[in-house]
Amino acid sequence: MPTDIEKVARKAEKRGIPSIARHVFFCGNSSCCKDKDEAKAAAKKLGKAAKHSRDEEGGFEFTPVECLSLCIHGPLAVVYPEGVWYAHVDEAAAEKIIEHHLKGGQIVEELVFARSGANPTTGEKE
């Protein structure tokens, strides 16, 4: 009989988790977003793109979160493993992040307000 860990591992495998290259967390909480409809549109665009990317090598995962604890200039997104934090993520910005960073590996510098985490090349803290 499979353990709980084995069950979730199989579910992750079916979802394509082992092959993802990046993970984006998106906060479109209405308390810091000037345009709630834009936040919803950005989340929808990121979610759909993530779902389609799972069939590709180097796809990405999308996780909507309630809050990233920086309630200003939202919606916000953070992309790992690079630890790049983006502000003002409306639908147009989401498209840039998808095409340039999540698919192409090029950070969209004009939207970046912070960086955290390990250097994805060396695994060491920058």
C-alpha cells in the first residue's frame, strides 16, 4: 500500500512538477491592487500559460497566493529559483514575464523591485 508521500509524489509526477524550471507566486489581493479586474486578468493569463507549459521541457508552475506581505504596488509576483520580485503585474506585464522570464530566462528588469534567494547558477546566496 502506498504511503501518503508516495501518493503525493505520483500526483506531482502527473502534474509535471519534476520537470518545471521556474515557479511563480502571484499575489493579486484586492487590498493593494488599484484595478482588481487587471489583477484577475493577470492571474488568469499566468495560470493558463503555466498549464500549457507543463507539456514542455522547462515549463513553469503558477501558484496564486493571498498575500506576499508587501501591500503596495500590487499585483506582485515572485519567480524562483531566481528570486525575482515583480511589481505592477497587470495583464501586459504578465505577458512580458511569461515570454521573457518564464519561457525565455530573461528577467524583465523594468518591473523588478527586489531580488532574493540563491543564485540559480551556483546555488549560493548572492
